[in-house]
Amino acid sequence: MRLVLFDIDGTLLLSGGAGTRSLHRAFQVRYGIEPDSTSIRFDGKTDPLIIQELISEYDLDDEPGQELYDIYLSILPDEIRRSPDFQVLAGARELVIRLSADPDFLIGLATGNVETGARLKLERAGLSSYFPFGGYGSDSGDRTELIRTAIRRGSELTAPLVPDEVFVIGDTPRDIRHGRAAGGITIAVATGNYGLDELRSHDPDLAVAGLQPMGPILEFMASGSRTGRKAVAEEAGPGP
């Protein structure tokens, strides 16, 4: 039995900026300011970390608490619903369906989104039902810890079987770094804001241009050892 943990934004889908717009609107409501969308890079960060960085950026002497999250989550559903650039990334649906049908795999989430936000995005994408568990920004602002939480929850679902391996799939260097720190085998996909060469420089176990075609990813997962996976990864080449 193997666990496969997917990041959401930039890996499975693009929300068309719905999350960023919702957070900016929440800051307007809560603090009366409109954050500069270029002041902080959101890629690979957890929602709590992003919020804390924005609070520090604007010298706000405040702990966000539940109020800011409540405002954010009251705005997010409408932003997701009407986001014109919302899209499921190429190959994501097919890979999720393929893995969910394989009894040797259990798929879950490892995302910096708070759980409610994650589910809202996946529901619009029609993917939420495929992910019975996960680790979320609402579990921890530390990405390594939320991945460990996802592994623990997945292991509870597979009990008494113990997962032999955990694959962590994401589109940023943070997915690679924290996935490795949590004990996962890392798969980097260049479907977000980082190119393939930049992702490779962070030494993931596999780096591919995207989730399509799925063949190289499935072959990599099926390889029975780190050595075997390295050979598959090298054979896969740099991608298109």
C-alpha cells in the first residue's frame, strides 16, 4: 500500500486568483487596507504563513485569529464560483482517477490551503470525492508538519496495513523540501510558477513537465527501489 499526497494550487488546478482576491478582500474588511499583490509570493506557502507575512509586511500589531479566517472563507466561495480562469490542469483528473481505482494506492492531499478552502476549490473542479483525507494549512502553518499529519491520517485509513511509501506531488521547491523532510518521495511538476530546470535544482526524486502524460509518473511509482526510481527518472529526461 502506498500513499500519494497531492498539492492543490498549481498542481491539480489553477483557481484564477480566487484565493488571492479573497484574502485581499478579507484584509480590506478586517484592517481597512488593500495588500499589494506583488509584495509577497504565495507559491508553496501555507495560508497561516501567508497571513502572518502580510500582517508583518503592513506592521499590523495583531494576531489574525478566527475572525480573519471567517471573513476569508465567507468571500472565497463566490470568488471560486465566478473565477473565469479557474481550470483543472492537464492530466490531473486522469491521474487522480487512475490512482483512485488502483487498490495499491490511497490518494490524499498535502496543501497549504485551510481545509474548507481546499474543499471549495476541489468541489468546483469535481475532484473532492477522490480525496478522503489530507493535511491542510488549518492543521499547521508548517508544511512539513501538515504533510506528516496527512501521512498519519492516511495510515489510519490503511490500518492494519502500514503504507510502504509516501509520494508527495507538488509544483514548488517548498513541496520538494518539506515533502522530503516528512519522509516522502518527491515528485515535482512544472505546472505552476517554477520551471522544470529550477525544480530540478532542488533535487526532487522525479521532475516532470506536468501530470500528462501520466506514464512516466506511474512507472516511477511502480519502481521498487530508490535506485530503480532514479533510473526511471533519468530515462524520463527533461520533458517537453
